[in-house]
Amino acid sequence: MRIIIIEDEALMAEELETLILEYNSNYSIEAKLATIDEAVEYLQNNPMPDLFFSDIQLPDGLSFEIFQEIKCNVPIVFCTAYDEYALEAFKVNGIDYILKPFDSKIISDTLEKVNKILNKPTFKQGDFESLLSAFLDNKDLITKKNILIFKGERIIPIDTNEIALAYLDSGVTYIYTFDSEKFAAEQTLDKLESSLGVDFYRINRQFLVRRNAIEHVSKYFARKLLVATKIDVSEQIIVSKAKASSFLKWLQE
């Protein structure tokens, strides 16, 4: 079996590789990829594996974006240290999740399940593609209505409908409202991304932008995109070449 590991923590990726090969030394780890951009570029230029083990939180966003950009018809095991991502929607044929830290039993049980699915007489590769598509279409239906922000010494809830964008600066996550108010957020940018739903797009490591906060998009060098928002921000908002296609698809939905 050919396996790709998507994990930004090198030690965690090595541990996962060791446990997989302990289960079956004939398995091949085709690649260990650390970011969305790296994974998309690799998969655009290399054959699809038989199985993915993928962390959910990556430095440039959530790994779901990879499988929205790349046509995938193989099983995926999502890995996370956070229970809030451990949705039972994953517990279906071909889409599973495991919680960190891993151990040999967790990995062996997971691989047993994958092998049973792949060896079913009724197994068809297209089943995974339709299943993943349905999952990705519905994964963001559970969203939060309020986000906690800091205002002086107070912590107050803000309606998510008021949020235009969020960005990371010097380790602090800030939220801009449509009234151009700026607040420090209690959550990390990764947590906000998982909470705010499909109306927001993780453009890069720094910016999470709401669809109706975008004024226009311009072509940028090296097939990147430059995003102008209705809210003035001090830095350029740039979409990478690897994300450009999925971003434009999201923008027109």
C-alpha cells in the first residue's frame, strides 16, 4: 500500500511513519508533506496514493482545502489533537479520524478498517470521491454564532455576522468588523477558521477573509492573486498559485 502523510510536525510525521511500517513493513510512505500548498503541488504532479493520513490543522489552513482542490478517490484518515474536529461524520467508509497522540493499536485498528474497505467485493474507487464531496459540502454547517474578543479589560462576544476578516500579526489574532473596528481575538486563526464556516476563506497563514468583504481580486505575478477588501488593512492579501483555483471557485459560490 502506498501512503502519503500530511503533517507539519516532523516528529509526529516520523512517529506515524514508524507505526505504519510496524504494522506492515511492505507499505510505502510515498511522501511526507507539511502544508496545503506543498500537498496540492505534489499531488498535481504525482500519482494518487492508496491512502492518506492527514493532519487537519496545517500552517496555511485546514487540510480539507487540499481535497477540495485535488480530485481524491482514495480513503483519508484525518488526524487531530482537538476533539472539536472529531466529528462523527468522519466515521463512514473511507473517511475516518484518529486523535493524537498515536499508538500502535490506534494505527493498526485504523489500517485494519481501511483494508476491509479496500477488499470489499463491492468496493469502487468512485465511492470515496462522492463520499468526500458530500462531506466537504456539509462540514461547515456547524458554525458558531458568537466569537469572544478582547476590549480593554473586558472579554465580550461579537456576532460572527459582523466579522469581515481576521488576521495574524506577531502571534496575536485580530478581527476586523465591517465597521472597521479592530479587536484582539481569544481564539487562534486556526480555531476561527473552523468556527466561522464556509463564508470565510483561509487565504494564507495570516488572513481569513469573508466572501462579502472582498471588493475585487487582481491577477498578481507568478499566477498568484491579490485580494482587495472593503476594510483597509496594512498588508497585501495574496493568494498563492496553489490556492488560486479553489479560492476563485469559493468566491463565486
